[in-house]
Amino acid sequence: MVAKDLISDVVSPLFTSDTGNTALSWMEIHKISHLPIVNNKQFLGLISESDIFDLNSPDTPIGDHKLSL
């Protein structure tokens, strides 16, 4: 199996302008704990639920914070 076969189009990536609240909503809807973050179609990393809770400011854009993954 090749990595491209594992990629799903069902879950949309987050953008750096999306907030932590948006990420948490998508995670709850799709029952997942991590989401990819992209900027201009470039993969920047992943964000987890715990990353968002550690930010202590879920209303600010994700791009304003350092990503752990």
C-alpha cells in the first residue's frame, strides 16, 4: 500500500486562519483527535486536541501558535 492510497478527502484540512474552536468542532464531527494544517496547499503539520487545549486561547487563529507536530 502506498501513502497516497491512505489519504482521505472526507476530512478537510485546517488553514492557518482557522481557530482552535473550528478545529475542535471538526474533530468532534469526524470523531478524530488530529487534523492536518495547510497553507496554500503546503502541509505544515498536525494539530491535536491537547495542542488546542494547551493554547488557552481557542478563539485565535491556529497560525498564530507554534505547532508541535
